[in-house]
Amino acid sequence: MVSRREKLEGMLQTSPADPMLRYMLALELEKEGEAERSLTLLNSLMQDVPAYVPAFLMAGQKLARLGRVEDARACYSAGIKEAQQQNNSHAAGEMAGFLASLE
């Protein structure tokens, strides 16, 4: 039986630039205990498609769980800036809350 991760990887072969597929694969990798690989995928997504704001939120949470607080702060700050540029006050507010919790 093909795993969810394998299905996502297969779909990404057809559509490698699809931000939602990349994000979903990062979440699946996290579930499978591959936090660093998940984070690498999120980092590339944030660089390639900065408008995909959920990547900033998820990466910030992962970094905080890994004890990489300064990296998490930087990630949330960049995500807040991107969300504000998109007039996405909900995402900006959510990340601001997580950012404040790191202090």
C-alpha cells in the first residue's frame, strides 16, 4: 500500500512547484519524525513562494519545538511582514501571538 507521503512525492514529480503539495509533504514528514527534512522543505517553500504564509507559521512552530528560538523569531517576523503585505491580518496576528510567546 502506498503511503500518504509517497502519494505526495509522486504528485510533486508532476507538479514540483505546487506550494500546497510542498506544504502537505512537509507536514507529512513531520508526522513521520523527519523534522529536519520537513524544515528544509518549508525553508525552500518560504524562499520560492513567500506569499505562501502558512509555511512561515509551521516553520516557526517547528523551530520553536526544536529549541531554535532565534530562528523561530526570525521566521515569525518574516511571516508577519509577508502576511501584512497580503492584508492577511488573521495570519499576521496568529504569528504575532506565537512570536510574543517566545519572549
